[in-house]
Amino acid sequence: METTLREILDDSLRYWERGRLLYNAVLTAVVLFWLVMAWPGMPSAWLAPLAGALFLLAIIANVFYCAAYIADLPLQYSSYRGVWRRWRWVLWVVGTLIAVLLANFWVAAEIFPTDDF
């Protein structure tokens, strides 16, 4: 029995959108860590521009998260669907780790460029 496109799309959405919640929680924890570390020396004038920048970065991070679908959909439609569904968590972990590294770099280097860290 061949898997339909609708079943593949449903499975992909169910998997990746549940993962998006944890992905956003992890990135939020990274940003909160940096905010707590920098809070004592942060000028209050930074708060409004910082909030805008973080909102924009959250949107960009979620657009990048959608790249998982580029890998997931063709692999689910292939003969490797069963193997892929068991191992696609690796793509989530690697993508999340890359996002954490980028978030740490950007927040540390661009928003809070101090010698204290």
C-alpha cells in the first residue's frame, strides 16, 4: 500500500510542529540566560531596541526551522520512509544545536559586547 501525500504531510506537520515548541523553548532559555547575565550592567535605553531585535530573531529562527520540511518531505516519500521516521530526531537535534550556537554567538557578540563574558 502506497503512502499518500496527505498522510506524509500530516505526519510531517505533526512531528515538526511538536518539535518547534521545544526548539523555541531551548532558544528562549539561551536568550534568558544572556539577559540574566547582562542585566546588572545593561542600560535601560537598550530595552526597546533589544526587544525588537529579539522579536525579529525569533521570526528568523522559526523560518530557518521550516528548512526541516525540505529534508523531511522527500525522504518520507521515498522507500526509506521507515528508517527516516526513526532517525529524523537527529536532524532536529543537529538543527537545534546549530541554532543554539548561532543564538549564543549573535547575542554575545552583537547585543552584549562586553569583556565580562
